[in-house]
Amino acid sequence: MQASPGRKWVFGGPINGDGFFVCVRQVLVPSLSGSDVVVIGTLDGHASVAVRETIEAVGSSLRCLPLCSPDFAAIANAFATL
């Protein structure tokens, strides 16, 4: 992974749990304020203890999307209410 002009990160393949944590720690967390809520998916690397602790250490909270069937797009419904 590398920094690229105009983008925060460029990954040379699929992102894994370690890559996601680095992105959370170096890109997401510096932009959070204490009242922010971070919503993540259900992939194993997303819901790690390290990710949760890093987000909560700055006073923000973490919410995980529920598991869903392919017939129900929880993320689409969640963002439709914003």
C-alpha cells in the first residue's frame, strides 16, 4: 500500500485485516471527533478488537452492520435514512 496524490491509500490487491487497521489508524482516526459514529461491515478484519479500541480511544463509537441475506441490502437502507 502506498500514498498517492489525490487519494489517501492505494492497495495493490484485496485489503486484509492488517491493511484495514492501518487505514483506520492512519487515515480514519485522525479525522474523527468525539461525537462521530463509524459504521463498518461484517468482514472479520473490520470488526477486530484493535479497530474498535483505536476508534473508541478518540471518543468515537463503532457500530457494526448486522449480517444480512443477499436479498436485503442493510447498508443501502441505512444510508437512505441519512
